[in-house]
Amino acid sequence: MSFQEKSVWISLPVDIGLVLGYLVWLQLQLQTQSAETLDYKWVLIGFIAAGVVLNITLQIVLASILHKQAKLEDVRDREIKSKSNSITLFMLAVPFFLAIGLAMVEASYFNIVHVLYFGGGLAGLVNSVSRLFFYRRGI
């Protein structure tokens, strides 16, 4: 297993946990109050920041443990990254245009922000899963 594949395996549970964690928090909050009165901004920023910090920290730990493999990247790794990134760009375009459509019909900021957040989270998960698929099945 290459270093890049191990890197994906480490970041995938963090990404899933943070998206699901925010979804659970949001559902619990929406049971007691409406979306218009919900103060979600700092919680959402906190989840995003936690994801960045956790992923960077785990990548540093992995690179320090496997420092000899960390700098090795072959053609297959680059092709897998390129192919999965092209899939991810498509997956990012869908919530982006949906958010633009919501803004055009003057939907609430709550809806626009959450379409972008969950769309981005889904795109990140698709990126990781497609990379793992290509590592296991080939391109």
C-alpha cells in the first residue's frame, strides 16, 4: 500500500466523522428551534477548522512515521489523483450551481450555506472513495 493510499485511509474517517457530527448537531438543534433563529455560523466554522487541523495533524504524524515513503510518488499515484480530482470537480459543480440557483430565488442564507457545506463534504468523500477504488481496481 502506497503512502498516498494510507493518507486517504487516514483522512476518510475524519471527514466522515466531521460531516456526520455536524449533521447530528444540526438535527438536534432544529428539533428545538427554527432554522431562522439557529446560530450555526461559529459551530460550522469550528467543524471546518477542526477538519483542517485534524487532517493536517494526522498527515504530519503519518509522514513522520513513514518518512521514507512520504516523498515517493509514482505515475500511478499522479494518475489516480488526477482522475479522482476530475470526478470531484464535477461533484463540486453540482452544489455550487444549486447554491447559485437558491441565491437567485432569494432563499435563506441557511439553505445556501448548508447546500455548499454538505455538497463540499460529499465531494470530499467521493474524492476519497474514488481514490481508494482506483488504488484497488486500477484506473
